[in-house]
Amino acid sequence: MARYTGPTAKIARRFSEPIFGPSKALNKKNYPPGQHGRGRRKKQSEYAVQLMEKQKVKYLYGVLEKYFENLFHKAAVLPGITGENLLGLLESRLDNVVYRLGIASTRRAARQLVSHKHITVNGEVVNIPSYKLRAGDQVGVREKSKSLEAITTSLTVRNARQFSWLEWDGKDMVGTFTNMPSRELIPEKITEQLIVELYSK
């Protein structure tokens, strides 16, 4: 299960966004990383802007190049707008839903919880972070994992994150993925059309 394991602050500074969660580096060094980070920046080409957007989304959702490309092709054959379909498919990943429900504080933490068999789907343990959820699927915390400090701590602040395509039962620690979210409901600053243009070249 390959994933990015490099420095997170450097990535956050590259995109000027907290890609992996809150980052003090953005406040201390609000310029790109590297020896030329403070220097005069050249105007980026159209291709560079499109590539940066794709890279940002990959880091944001914690996926690698081949998986992202395959997901794009799946989105392209679905009815509707390709860019919106792509984001919808990313949002329906199990690790992302665990994060959205507030069971984990970051997508990285959510991925780890799934991989370590702390999460169930419709009552069965699923340890595949990329597992695609369908409307009506129930995502819960495994019974013996409900007292884990990482989970209980994250759930205490989940009220700050409410999403209309998810329902949460705090008593049983079970959430329901009601439907794939429409584009306007996804809060991240993503210009998905740039990604579509990049792959259309």
C-alpha cells in the first residue's frame, strides 16, 4: 500500500494550503520551499498550473499517480461532468469517509485506522483504504476499537465538521454514506477543470 511518506510541511508550503492538516510552517514561512522560494517567481505556464492542481489533489486525498490516472479514466466514462465525477469518486473512498465522519482527524490517520482493521463497512471489517462506498453503506468503528484514544479524541471535535451526504450515530459510532456528494458540497479549494484539461492534452 504505497503512499507519500515525505515531509508534509514542504508540500503545504508548495501549494500554500494545509494539505495534510493544520501546519505551523505556513505561518512561519509563507513562501515556497527550496533555495529559490523567496526569489522572484516566473509566471507559470498553462501546463504547470494544470500539473500543480493535479498534484495538489493527489496529495490531498493521499493517492499515487497510477491510481489517480485510473480513477480519472473511470470518471470520464461516467455520465455527467468528468471533473465532478472524479472528486465524487475520491470522496467515496473509505479512508476519506472515515475522515469526513470525524473518526480520524486527518486522512492519513483515517488510512491508518482502516489499514489496522479498526473500521467496519456494513458490519464487516474492511482494511482497504481505497474501498469504494455506495449509497447506503454504513461505516463504523470496530467494537474493540471504540475506546481507542485517537478515535475518541477525534470524535469529541467532530461537531465542527458536518456534511450533508453523511449521517452519524454517535451512540453506536456508525455513519451512513447516503450518496456521492455534488461538487458544491465539497469544501476543498480545487479547480477540477484544470485536471480535465491536463489529461485531455
